[in-house]
Amino acid sequence: MALFDWQERPVAVLQDGGVIGPDERLPWPETAAMGVQHVIAMFGATVLAPILMGFDPNLAIFMSGVGTLLFYFVTGGRIPSYLGSSFAFIGVVIAATGYAGQGLNPNIGVALGGIIACGLLYALIGALVQSLGTGWIERLMPPVVTGAVVAVIGLNLAHIPVKNMAAGNFDSWMQLVTFLCVALVAVFTRGMVQRLLILVGLALATLIYLLLANGMGLGKPMDFSGIAAAPWIGLPKFTAPVFEVGAIMLIAPVALILVAENLGHIKAVAAMTGRNLDPYIGRAFGADGLATMLSGAGGGTGVTTYAENIGVMAATRIYSTAVFVVAGLMALVLGFSPKFGALIQAIPLPVMGGVSIVVFGLITIAGAKIW
């Protein structure tokens, strides 16, 4: 099976309800709504990671959309996944560039060269898996390892919203309110509303925040000035890479972490769907590596299969890859629209934190399922 075999891409079969498999889809309006939910689920972390490294978050969103669409085509539409900013790069990028933590990273080009090298190594591992089979990689990373990686990703990320998205008691309470909003939607609604529990819960929590903060003055008011000032259309700001041996040696080994993340993602999806996705592991590695190289070449962060989307799929039982095509296209639109980016960024940080806690918890459960 070739790494690029476009004829194997399946035509999504229309379904009205129940569990939706990777090669199936809901009617397009519902598929589009699910795509929005996945974009929002990944938005907080995909924006947070570039901010922590001094990258342009709008460009990171744009490149995540490009990478997601590339992943879909390379894997033949078999593996439901969104490619977003990887947290695995944060420590090594900061170390390689000496980033002080505020504003844009002045040495971003050096980091980009290392990210491209990492993507190349990752793609080569994918080609090796594709040619030799998955046996050796599974012996190196058995379910107890990949399951642990997925669970640890969820547990390790869970502290991020608590630490970085709750500045005071009110924010902490709003995270709890958001968590409860999502839980109430999951328990007391049915049909499409229940499937959109993340999106609907986030909207309800945002309205509650608006009432309590802007209306009653209990917290930091929502600021809509950024939405008004942002233009509707704007080109992403691309940056050229700089190749330095020291940065490459520091950043390239992150490929091994990405392999573990991606393998864990595939095993989690296989466990949830009951389908054997092993024949596509090499393609998935190669696609992720190529997407990372492409992102680094344009000024974006390294990307990985996104854990948040495992949480959304676990909650909705919709694994359609068509949803991720919609999500990728929406990310491209967002990358070209500072207005839309400002709208998403206007969502209160505690609300995004509460949603993140829900999703990271579901990721941890998915990791346990792999065992």
C-alpha cells in the first residue's frame, strides 16, 4: 500500500444517527455544526501553544487547517483527526530561541528550522513503518505504553486550564459552571443538541459569564473592542525558517514524542470505533510529518493529532472524517479572517478552561480504554 494512494479514499456514506464511523457522515448541515465544535475544542490549546512560544496564533490556526486537510488526503480519509499545535515543542523551542515569554519570538526562524527537521524525521519514520509494517513500532510501543501516553496527555494537560485560565475565585467558579453546563447538556438533551454538547455548553456558559461579569460586575467584563477593530479579511504573516545545527539537534528528537502521540491517537480511535486502523499508521505518521514541515516552512508551530478531538469524538460518538474536512476548511477561513479569530478569542478564558477540563478528562478515559 503506497503512502499516497488517492483511489483508496472512501466516499462518505450518509447516516441519520447512531454511531457515525470514519467513512460515514451526517447530513451536511449537521456535519458542518460538528466541524465548528471540533474547531472550538482545539482552539484554546492550538492558540495557547503558539502564544507560549511567541508564534503568531492566527497563522498557527491557518497552518493547522492546512495540515488537517493534508492529513485527510494522505490517510485516504480513514483516520478522523485534527492536526493542531503540539505542546511537545514548547520547552525545546523556548530553549533553542531563548524566548523571554512576551510578544512575538524574535528568533522564531531558528525554531522553524528545527521544526522542519523534526517533521522530516517524523515523515521518514512513517515511510519506514509503511514499508516494514507496524509490528516493530507496536513492539516498541505496545498498548500499555500508547494507552499511558494518551492518559498522561490528558492528565498532564488538565492542569493547564486550572493554572493559566483562572486568575481568581470567580474564574475558577466559572470553569465549574462551564463544566456543569456541558454535563447538563449531555444528560438532559437528546439528538443533535446532545451531540453538540461541547459547543452548546460553551455558548450557555458564555451567556452566564456575560450576565455575571458584564451585567453584575462580578468578574472581568468581556471585551468586544477587538472584534470591532479587527478587519474581516487579512493575509497570514508568514516567516522564513533559519537552519542552525544546535536548534535542529534540540528540536528534531521531538519526533519520537509525536510518534507516541499519534500512535496513541490511532489506538484510541480504533478502540472507540472497533476498527483496525493499523494499515494506516505509516500514512498517519508520514502525513503528520509532512504537515509539520509545511507548517514550519510558513512560520507555524509543529503539529500533532489533536487530543481534544478524541474527547469530542468520545462524547458524541461521531468519528466521521468528513467532519474534520469541514473543521480544516473553517480553520483556513479563520486564518484569513482576523475578525473571526477575534470573535473566538473574545470567549472568556475561564469558559475555555472549563471546556478544556471536560475534554482533557475524556482524553484520559480514552487512554484507559486502550489498555
